[in-house]
Amino acid sequence: MAASFYRWMRPCSRLTRSFFLALSQHRIPARRWQKVALGLGATLAAVPISQHQPTSLNHEDLIKRAVSLVTDGTNTFLSQTTFALIDTLTEYTKAVYTLISLQQRYNGLTGQLSEKEEDAIWQVIIEARVKMKEKQEKYLSFETKWMTAVHLCEMAAEAAYQTGADPTSVSVHTHVQLAQSQVDEVKQLALKAEAKLAEVQVEEIHLKGKEASVKGTQQTALQPTNEEEIPEQYLRED
């Protein structure tokens, strides 16, 4: 009985070894394994993972966050407009002093120039005045934007104060004061230049009037007197 069982099992064992040998020789391609791995990753990604949710913010906290964004934006707006205004004010002041220099040279040559030379100098002075006017219009345009930025910062600071963000409110006020002091310093230089230009222009008017008076005196001296104008026969007595 046992012998017959072993004789029956031998073909089965051979068949089993052949099956596993063939299975070991037939390998699954790498691409299939990649597809399997990707499918497994997608499956794991689809599984929801529980996370600890932070406590929701209340209304006051949300408002403070919003105010912080507003103050950051207004501070940036003020910084940019302050820089632009100072830059254009400086360029305008330089243009004023250029005109002052030309005007002073012209005043020093009053009465010594020919008509052609005077026309040439006046052409240069007119061009300098046009450039100065352009610089002035540019800085006035930025000054309007800067004043708007200052007003917005003041409103943002008030909003921060109302929401209880006192440090933010103080910071914005400090930024505004610093910007105003910087602009005032540069503006004072521009005002001094304008005052100097006005003095030079008054001097020009005075010199022109003096020159006209001298020319009038010279012409009067060259004209004959009344006695020379009256013919001799009219001076005789009948």
C-alpha cells in the first residue's frame, strides 16, 4: 500500500517542481511592477488621514489680520510715493539753481552785450525755464499722490487703533512722521532755491531799468537844446 502511494506521488512531485521552475523563469516585467506601485500609491493617497484641526479664529482676530494687511499696503504706498517725491523735488531744485546761474551771468553782462549775443543768451535761459517748469509739474504730481498716501496711512492707523492693534497703529504713525520730516527737509531746499531765483529776477529788472535810464540820458544829451532848435531870425526883436 505504501509502495503504491509513493509510486503515485512521484509524478505529482515532478509536476509540482516543473510548475514552480517554470514560474521562477517567467518574471513579471518591470513596467508592470511600476504600474502596480503607482496604483498602490494612488490607493493610499485616496485614503483620508485624520489631522488635528486648529481652533477657529474669532471675529476680532480676523479683523486684526485684515487691518494688518491694510497697514502693510498703505506703508508700502507711502514709502514709494515718498521716494518719488523726494527724487523729483531734488531734480526740480537742481533745475532752479541752473536757471539762477544763467540769470546771474546774464545780469553781470547787462549793457555789455550786442543784440545778437543777448538773443543767444536769452534762448538758453528760456530753455532752462522750460526744463524747470517740467520738473516742477512732475514733482507736484507726485506730491498729490504722496498726500493721498499720508491720508490713507492715517486712516489705517486709526482703524488699527479701533481694533485694539495699538502697536501697529503707533508704527504707522511713526512711519508717517518720518516721511513728512524727510519731505519737509527737501522742500525747504527747494523753497530756498525759489527765493534766490526771485532775488536774481528782481535784480535783472533793476538793472534793466537802470540801463534804460542811462540810455535815455544819453539820447537826451545828444539832442539839441530849445535855443538851438529856434531859428535865429525868430530870436531877433522887431
